Amino acid sequence: MLRLSDLEVPIVQAPMAGGPSTPGLVAAVSTAGGLGSLGGGYQSPERMRADIEAVRALTDRPFGVNLFVPEHRPSDAGAVAAYAAALEPLATELGVEPPVPAPAGDDHYREKVADLIADPVPLVSFTFGLPSREEVRALQEAGSAVVLNATTPEEATACLALDPQAVVLQGPAAGGHRAQHDQFAESSDVPLAILLEAIAGRTTVPLIAAGGIGASADVRALLSAGASAVQVGTLFLTSAEAGTRPVHRKALLSGEFTETVVTRVFSGRPARALRNQFIDRMAESEVVGYPEVHYLTSPLRAAARDGHGINLWAGTGFVSCREAPAADILAQLAP
């Protein structure tokens, strides 16, 4: 079974769902000595299986697949409907149909878990909550290392109770979605270093530190503080192999956007993004409502003409983004 200590470079490429984590990016990071990760969220089981096969064709090194755990506290239908109504003027401006709430679904979660048990990959990680104890055991018995995510000491304790091979501790500076287990909770603002210190002293389970990492000095500091590896997402968004939308890539590199904020306006779950006009316009209307809000805003984001109309996920270290092959970015971050 894969161990973090097996990695030549103790860096995990974050599993960025929705397009950025292409098989080419995952394979490039793994081949260069880190751990590449596929984002299995928002994909059909068929597409997930095809991406896994594509990675296997590109590298013989270990890699991971990440799944979204279905919400255990469902969204409030009234709040979601109110947000859909608030989006109507923007939809009209963009020339798309007014958004209509649809059933949440579970992102084909159970089928994906079953696929990964039947055809195991080296590592499986989970975001937005915890898998069942039975799912963890079945994946481990199939040969996969299981990695869970936490944003607070309480979440980390719940993760450790399932005996995973590692826990990702995500600090508030991380880009994209907060990995918090409860979509209704207020996002934790406990700094990553403090979160790491709180957990490192009471477990021997390897910890992966994530959030706001922009340079090798950050990596060294977190490893010295007790992390076994660090997880980086934002800097890989501008790698040559990433499937990042051109408008998103441009926003990270152009200097036009200078501030990141945590917002629910794009998906109903808190996520850190470059502050743009969509965020400012919808901030007063935002609601808790994942994944319904994600699907409400999806056609609006697809129709957006520039970076002010899409979710520009970015951590606070985005100023270190540069266009380069993933292997070069990994080498830049190596401790």
C-alpha cells in the first residue's frame, strides 16, 4: 500500500475537480516524483474510469483519485429557490435560460466507490465529509491508501477514528472549496500552522498540510512543523498540462485580480476565489446550498465573457503562479 514516505518529493497535487486535473497533469506530477491526483467530482463513472486508464497509460507511478461525499445535511429548498430568483437578472444579461433548481443527486458516489474497490488505484481521498467505515475498509482491503480531509481539530478527530493512511489538514488560505464536513458550518479561520500543531502531537497518522503554499520555503516550514507532505493546487492551475479554462489561467497571471475571498455564490459551499464582479453582485444573496447552487450557476459561468463571470478559484499564494510544465513547478516547490 502506498505510503507518503515513498514519494521522492513530498508534494501532493490537489485533486481539482471540474477540469484542471487532467490525466496529463496527474501523470506529469507523479512521474516527477510527487503525487498527482484526479478530481473525480462532477464526472460520470465512465469518465472517471477513462481518466484513470489515461493516467495509467502515461505513467507507472502512484496517483490518487478524489471523490465528493454526498451532503449529510441537505440544502434548504426555499433558500435555493430564492437564490435561483436572484440569479435571473444575470441570466437575462447573458442570454441564458433562467436557472431552475434541480434535485441534488449524489454525484454517482456509490457507483464510483464500487468502481474503485473493483479496480483499485494507489490512493483514494474524500472531500466534503467522511465515507463509511465499511467503505474505508473495503478500499484498504483492495490495496488503496485512504486519505481524508479536515479543516478543524474536531473534523481531524473524526477522520482519525476511521484509521486512514493520511489526513489532509486544509487551512483557510487554500483555494477552491473548503473541505469542511458540514456545508452549513461557518468556515474555520484557524491558521494552517496552528491546525497542524494541534493535530501533529497526538497522532502517528501522516498529515498532509494544504493551503496558501507558494514557495519551497512554505513547504519546508510545514514539513518542519510536523507535516509528512504538503498539498498544492493553485500553482498547478497554470501548469502546461492543466485543463484550466483560458480565462481562469489569464486571471491568475495577468495581475488584474489582486484579492481572494471566501464565497458561497458559485456553489452554495464556501470556496476561496479571486474577487470579481459576480462575487460582489451576488454576495448579499448567497445561500447555503451545495450542490444545487453549483448547478444553478453552471450555465451562467459557461456563458461568461470574461473573468468577472466565472469562479476563479485561487488560494492566497496565487501571486506565485507562472506558466511552466508541472515538473518545473514541482521542482520549484521541492524542499
